[in-house]
Amino acid sequence: MVRRLTVEPIAPRTAPRAVTRTAPRTATRTAPRTAPRITPRPAPPASRRRDRGQVAIEYLGFLPILLLVGLVGVQFGIAAYVAQQAGTGARAAARAASVDDPRSVPDPEVAGKAAMSGWAASRSRVKVAGGVATVVVKVPSLIPFVHFGDVRRSAVMPLPDETRKDRP
């Protein structure tokens, strides 16, 4: 028992034709078909028309919070970078202070600042006492009216034998 369907092209609207049936099982529709009508979307109600700018206003209200969160993230990145630079400067200063021949290396303070990037070195103080080198770097602030203070890093290197007082 096989039914066959026939597909007719869409014809323009004309007077309806009669439906003929050739067999009870294979009825075909001969009435004309029309293309679906595209109707314009109705205008939104007055309450929705007044809400059109609501999203823009909410975005403008939330934008300062987004900017502040972004600045805080960048500020933490800068603070971490300054801490890393201070540690690098402290290690270089301690290494320069622990050399046997002090004439072969630069001054420990100069060596500590030379190991850091330019803007971090300009904000730093290097202090060497014995085999301990301490570098203090002021953290720059991106967020207005908030100061993050200083980052302090120290490094210890053994001194040459002739300068050590704890050995006989």
C-alpha cells in the first residue's frame, strides 16, 4: 500500500478549482496555493518604547565598576613585577658584595640598580650591610588616591673568608 504525494508549484491567487479524486487512496489537492504573506511586526507597546534606552543607561552605570576592577588587576600585576625586580636587584647587589676582589665588579648598589628595569631602578634604594643586600622599591599607583607603599626584598650571600670575623 503505497501512497504518492504530488507537489504543485505555488500559483498566484485565482479562483479555486475543484478537487478531483482519481482514487480514494491517492487524492491530490488541486486548489491553488499562495505564498505565505509577510506581515510587518506590530509596533511595541508604549511601555516597551520607553525602555529602549534602559540597557544603555545600565551599562553606563556599570562601566566605572568594570574600569575599577580592571585597574585593580593591572595594579596587582605592577606590584608583582616590582617585587620581582626588587628581588633581582637584591640578589645582584649581594653577589657584587660577596666577591673576593672588589675591584673586579661594580659597587653593590650600582650592580643592584643595573639588574633592575629602568623605571623600577629609579624608584629604588639599595642598602648593603655585610653579606645582606636589601632593596626597597616604591610601587607606582594607577588607582587615584590609593598608595601601595614600598616593596622590600633582601638577599644574603657569603662574604669572602678574609672579611669574615667569626673565623679565627
